[in-house]
Amino acid sequence: MTRRPATPRRQQTTVLLVGEGHAEVTWLAHLKQLYVTRGNGVSVSIKNARGKGAGHVIDFAIRQKRNAAYDRVLAVLDTDVDWGPHEQARAHAERVAVIPSLPCLEAMLLGLHAFTREGLSSTQWKKEFYARFGAAADEPSVYAEHFGRSVVQSGRVRIKTLDQLLEAMEKPGRRHRK
């Protein structure tokens, strides 16, 4: 009996997404569910840095990157605490792509629903998010109900950081349709 040659395995692109806290991790898990399908050539892992500001998130991402070989590492963080040129330079030197939320995740999420307002603090954005959706940004049901694929896809054209995040989750070499 002759053996058939083994089918070569396709190499997957490995992506690590580090969220600043519970809200970012819940958002990233929702996006992973929407955009990452089995067999698409991308393996996505999500880790929680458990807050403490942008500097800590970048340090956490760097440590995770050193512990395992990832093709791409992205840190999703708020820019309201501990974010400046020093943190940006450190992330760049360590090849950690930063996906900043200005000033916080809730502001970006409200922007997906065309809600924009200048001069609000992070606390005010969080209150506005709760008033609009009836729950905090770390509640998975908010995403299932209000942030479906069509909402995310339309926001991707307007929000550059969202587009960068989604590109990392897609099959390498495949561009989305705008």
C-alpha cells in the first residue's frame, strides 16, 4: 500500500490583542466573534492588562510578546491616563501596535453610533454610554444588541484605529471592502 503525501499545513498568523481592562477585553472578544472564523488563517488571543494606565498596558504587552512568539501584538488602551511620547516610543521600539481610544473606549463606541461631542472627560463619556445603552461597556449584551457587524463595518470607514484593529484580525493579504 502506498502512502499519500501529507497535506502541508497552512501557517496561521498569530495575533495578540491586549486590552487595558474588562471593557476593552469584552469589546475585543465581540470583534473576534464577528470577524475571526475558523480556518481563515488567523489565530487571535486576547489578554487583559487589568488597567493601571497606558504605560502598564504597554509593559504587559511587551512581557506577553516575550513569553510567546506572536506575529502581531496590539495594545488597545485609553489615552486619558499615562499616555505620552515616552509610552509611544517604547511601544514602537518593541513593535507593539497601539490602538488608542481618545480619550476612552466609550467615546469611540459612541462615535460608531454617530454621537460626538467635544470636551467631555472619560467619566462623562462613561456616563453618556450608560445613559445611551443602559449598561457599562464591560457588559457583553451591549455589544450583541447595539454593535452588530453592519454598525462596526460602517464605523470602520470613519474610525482609523478601528480599521487597524480589524485588519489585524483578518486573513493576511486580504483587504476589506469599504
